[in-house]
Amino acid sequence: MRIYMQIPPTDGRPPRFYHLHLQEDLLEGWTLVREWGFQGAGGRVVRDHFADREQAERAMLAIRDTQLGKGYRVVFMKAQEPGI
């Protein structure tokens, strides 16, 4: 699952982005990767580990909702297809 959000450019600054995606790890857990910053510049990356996909998805959607409240808008969202 992947969600990419942006805030439009303001005051001559480039747009801000917030990217969330889930990765299955080798230890049967899931990692939620969060990346954010200004478009075209180095941003910040944080990884949070979860025991199962359901917990990771709940955390991802809670973060998405928080960022939507701060003015971000979803630009791209893709759910993982079953069996992949």
C-alpha cells in the first residue's frame, strides 16, 4: 500500500510532500516507511515496525488523516493487490 500527498507551493517555496508506504519484512512483520519534506530536496525518513499488516495499515491511515488535517491532499494512492 502506498499513499503520496502534497501541499501546493506557497510564497515561492516548492510543494511539500508526505509519502507513506508499507513493506513486508523478512521476519513476518511489516514496516511503515514515512518520508516527508520539500519536493526536489532531501527529506526525512522514519521507519516503524509492526507485528502484522492490520496494525501497520491502521497506523498508516491514522497518519494520513492527521496530514489531511494539516492541508495535505492525496495525489496518488495504490493498494497492494492480493497475492503480491
